[in-house]
Amino acid sequence: MSMMLSLSASYCSSSSRLFCPFSSRLFGPFSSRNSLIFFPHGRRIPLSRTPRNLSAVAPEQENGVFKSPEIAKSFDFASEERIYNWWESQGYFRPNFDRGSDPFVIPMPPPNVTGSLHMGHAMFVTLEDIMIRYNRMKGKPTLWLPGTDHAGIATQLVVERMLASEGIKRTEMNRDEFTKRVWQWKEKYGGTITNQIKRLGASCDWSREHFTLDEQLSQAVVEAFVRLHEKGLIYQGSYMVNWSPTLQTAVSDLEVEYSEESGYLYYIKYRVAGRSDFLTVATTRPETLFGDVALAVNPEDDRYSKFIGMMAIVPQTFGRHVPIIANKLVDKDFGTGVLKISPGHDHDDYLLARKLGLPILNVMNKDGTLNDVTGLYSGLDRFDGRKKLWAELEETGLAVKKEPHMLRVPRSQRGGEVIEPLVSKQWFVSMEPLAEKALQAVEKRELTIIPERFEKGRKMSKTLGNVVDPLDTIKEFGTDALRFTLALGTAGQDLNLSTERLTSNKAFTNKLWNAGKFILQNLPNENDTSAWEKILSYKFDSEGIVFNLPLPECWVVSKLHLLIESVSASYEKFYFGEVGREIYDFFWADFADWYIEASKGRLYHSGVEGNSVASVAQAVLLYTFENILKVLHPFMPFVTEELWQALPYRKHALIVSPWPETQLPRNIGSIKKFENLQALVRAIRNARAEYSVEPAKRISASVVANKEVIDYIAEEREVLALLSRLDLQNLEFTDSSPGNADQSVHLVAGEGLEAYLPLADMVDISAEIERLSKRLSKMQKEYDALKSKLNSPQFVEKAPEAVVRGVREKATEAEEKINLTKKRLELLK
């Protein structure tokens, strides 16, 4: 599965502009009467150090949302729906006014209620929910106003089809009876799209959802209509529209889809009045000839220029005459070069007729049947009328031929029927003054489109192959992985939603889960009150505490504080891709791969009474992890909430917990020091891999550096030994090379930081000498063969230059390897 999604949503530059001015009138009062007071869930139970299920330690809820009887290997996607239902039941999606802040409001772009979700919907749900969850945690009264397009026209079509299956026509029912059936359908099927949006984690205030036929919405439509009419922005007139005969309504250009379909090109004779000559017209819609008002030819077409200004007789109309006119836009090479002008049923003809002052004839009723203008054909369906007309033209000798032709057929996006271009009296909205105000808002920076380089109803379509059901993806990868994948692509470019990316982010979910499980299993026993008091006493919001932490703890807390500040700024700028990448890198590369591993040595001694190092590590693990969950929650709401509920002493659900402070202390010096330690560990790990040292084998090492570096590296000797698999009893720190330097592997980890690893510890010297000797012999033979070729004039002179160059490069590379192997053998001997 691979697809490209175009990011086609624009957002305001500040929260105060993401506001729905009519929300209080149309969707209920946005006031303190609807506010939500958050209550703590109850007493949190601290964990013992014995393995247990993550959810088992959640607060005692009556509905048992976060309870599970066994240890879960990974996050269960089936938990997502019950977590969502719990959020909604607790009222967390409704705005809370208690914290006192400017409101943050987003009206949801309404998807079609009669359709189903695709990845475009998943994209906007993810992005808007990220904004909503972030601002909710920032303490703003936050409202995501649900928008589900209950699609009056599309709903009507679905209900009419349902009635037709029962043998009932809508025209046989009065308005109240039909409206009743629409409500019945809505109650049974209308919630499908809403439930799908919920499945994506959308934290909307669903108590404000309304249906098309709701009294409030009906009043709102009338009020909006009257307001726009009073301002002169709505007017009535007869214009060419896209008419849907089945839906009995005009549809917009955006709702018309064109498809390439097989059809016919019909050739018909038109007699020139007063002469024996005929002009042959080629048309794809012969039934519209009853609406012909002229024939047009190119003035430079020598075949027809003599007829310009004469009259032609329209077939089957009892002698109706129309002028033969000149128009340079007529394509001489299409059909016969003669174009019939039917302005009542063709957009281009309509514009030409208005320009030239030609009359406009409509030959069709609103239901797609031919009208009285067609005479004896009146009442026939448009396609039946076409067949009858062609048969009669054949009988009268006016039908020349019909030949297969590929048609570009306009079809209704909603019902799929062929759209009829039709002149109809309709209400229109004058967009020019409205568009002018919108452009001014952009120019004045009152409205910001992000990103500025934003470029273009790519559209989701089956033809493009990018219509993928997000619910199918969720079943396999989970909602969190899907949301995270979508959000990482929000840079205004097409997103490659591949299986590989989804698989990778599913692994990220599991890594997060396993990290939480490790932390929870290494916290104090629930009855150890003193241990918990000590852990909870660390606040990490002052330099006095942070700067006095041991190096690994100071490093990870400082890096966390930098992360919080950076991602908070990116959230404010809507740089969600940057947010996701930064959190991913910090959690995986810094916290999981380095700090969790470094903490294990401290935690192994956590049972020792009064072990402050262990309690510091436990406090730092808990503090760092809970803040990772906070900053990641808007992206991955389900797994983060599940993990949060397992943490002890939480006062709020994660969805409404306060966002971390951004101006928190960080020790840049400690970050640099720990990076030196990391560089040393990497160098030792690489050497171990190069010499194929068994992973479990502990080796000796001498670390060489100046006194300042030695002091902080030596202080973390246990961490260094743990991460590098060194023998702690044979690990020395010195400011000069050791005595066995000539029998050791020399590593340079950084400027002024080196290490020596005794070869005798790393390999079986005699076995290694034997292995390298065999390898050297093999490389020497390969090298000799290459040199032999290069010493052959016949090869050098006759072989292609590229081949000779390739052999020379291989010989040079082989010589370098031989020299390195010889040096290593000399060292070993």
C-alpha cells in the first residue's frame, strides 16, 4: 500500500482567529454554563517492583476502563474505542472555562454523511485534533465544533433509493411524510460517518452536533440567506447550470466528475434554405438540435465560407430557420467543421449566444424529459428521444452516419447520473466582494495560509488509486501509528503513506509501551511510603535540583527541557512534522537507547536501604516519561492515555493534564559532558563489533584524558561499564597512555578523550593470527591476479577504458586491505 496525499488544509496564524463567529447562535451558548470542572480520578496506587499489567494500577473506575487481568505484551488496539468512550463520558471534549484564557475554536470541515472516510478525512481529523488537544492541555477553553455534512441532497438521494426499493416514489409522498422517512434513515444510518471520525480519535464536542433538518440549522440557513440578500450578495437569475435530473437540483462544478466513456458521433444534414445544398453537422447529442439557434463555421474554411450569412433549416422542426454564422473558434478539423449552436444545453454555446445576442431555447424539462419545444418528442426521456430522433432522421435521409467516439461525460459526484447543462432560474451568491475581503485578510496577515508556498478539487479519487479506508489501516497498525504517520508529513508536500512508514510507527508505539512497562516494574513497592515521598520530592523546576543531579540524570532532564521548549514553539507555528520528529528522536535515541540503559545499574541497587542514586533514577525516569507522554499525546492520544493511567499519583486524565512549562532549567555543560561519554561508548562498541567480541564478554579498558574529563567520566564508571560491557574491576582512568598500549586497540572518541582496549581481552590471539593469516593469503592471491591483468599490455590496450579503470580501483583497494591486515598481524605477533 503506497499512496500520495496532498496537504490541502490552511490554518489561521493565531488561536484567536480560529473562531466561529456564529457558534453561540447556531450551536448553543459558548459560555460558562457549558463549562466543565475537572475532578481527580481518585487515589493513585503506587506500583511494586514486581511485573504487572500496565492498566492494572489505574485508578479504581466504576466502569473499569483501564483494568486488565494480565500483562500485555503490546498496546491492544481494541482499547482505543473504550478509552474514547470514557473520554466522552467524562465530558473532556467540552470547553472548560475554569483556567481563564482566550478560547480556541475550530469548526470541523464537514465530510459527507452518506459516504465513508478516506485518508483525506484522516488527515484533517489528525491535524485538527492535534491542535485541539494541544490547546486544551495549554488551559484554553477549547471547542472543536463537529461538522458532519448530513448532505441534504445526497441524503435525499439515498432515502429515495430506499423508498424505490419499497415501490414508493418521493413524488407520491407529501413533505411531512418524506421528512419523517429522512429522520428514520438518519437515526439508523446517519451516525456512520460520526463513528468513523470518533474512531480516529477526534475529540469534538459531540453534544453540539446537529442534523440538516434540525430547527436550529433551518433557522440559521434562513438567517444567513436574508443577511446576504440584504447586502446584495444573493441574487436570482437564469444562467447555465449543471442540472441533476434525478436530484432535481443544480450542482456545483466541484460536484461534477468527468469520465471517458464510449459513445457515438452523429452526422446530420441541415438543408441550406433556398438552395439544394446541405451542411453536415457532427454532434454527440442529436436530441438538442431542437434547441439550435445557429450553425457556425470557421471564416477561413473554404468549404463553407460561401454559406456565411445564409439560413439553414433545422431537421424535424417543420422548417425552422437558423442563421449560418462565422466564428474563428470553430475547429475546422473536428467532425465536419460545422458546429451547431444550442445555447440552452451547452456551456460554450451559452456564452457565445449571450455574446452575439442569439436566442436561448430550452428543449428539456427538469426531470430530463424533452419538453413541448420538441413537438412530437415531448415527454420522452432525453436518451429515448435521441434513439427515436436518429431512427426518423435515417428514414428521411437526413442521417448521414454515426461512428464510435470517446465522450467526456459529466456525471454527478453524488448520484452518478449524467449531468444536463441547462439554463435555469437559480439563486446565486456574488463571490467577488467576499473573495476580495478574504484576499485582503491574507494581505494584511489577518489570515495566514500555512505553508506560504502552498500549492494545489491532489484530489482523492479511485482513478488516482489514493482512496484508502483509514479504518482498514487502523485494524492493522492502530490509530496512533496512523495519526503519527500522517502528522509527520505536514510540511505542505505530498505524503507517502507507505506500509513501511506505518510499520515503523507501529514499532514506535510498542517501544513506548515497553518503556512504560520497564519504568512501572522498577518503581518502589506500593507500601514503601518513604521511598515514594522521596521520589515525589524531586520537582526538577529549579537549577539547584537539576544542576546537582548525577551526569546521566542531569543530561536527560536538560535534554527533555530543551525538547519541551522546542516542540511547544513548533506546536504554536503548526510545524507538526517537526514536533513529531523531535519527540521521536528524543524518546528513541536519547531516553530509550541511552538513559533507560544507563539507569539499569542504578535500579539494580534500588533495594539497598537509603540508596539515593536509585531514587533519583526512579524520579527522573518517571518525570521524563510523563512529560514525553504529555508532549506526544496530541499525536498519539490512545497509547499515551493508557500509559498515563498506569502512572501513580496522577491528578488528571492525560487529555486534560496541564502542558509542561517551557522555561525550565537545562545544564548545557552536562549535555556536552554526557555527549563525550556517549562518544566513548560508541567507539568501544564499534571496536567490539569489529573484533567480533561476544556481547556478554566483559573486557578491560584504559580511558585517557585530562583531569577535568577524567573526573566526570570516572564518576560514571558504572554507567560506562554497563553501556560498553567493560570489566569494572579492570577499568582505569589516566592522563597518559598505558604500559600495554602497543598491545591494545587505540580509540579516539573525541578531542582529548581516548581509550585503549587490550587485544588479549578482546580476541584469542593465536586464533586471530591464524584467521588473519588465511585472510591475508586469500587477499594476496586476488591482488596478484588483478596486478597480472594490469601488467598485460593486451588487456590494458584492448579492454574498454571503464573496465581497466575498475580493475585498477579494485587493485588499489586490495592493496590497502593487505597493508592493514599485515599491520594487525604484526601487532598480534
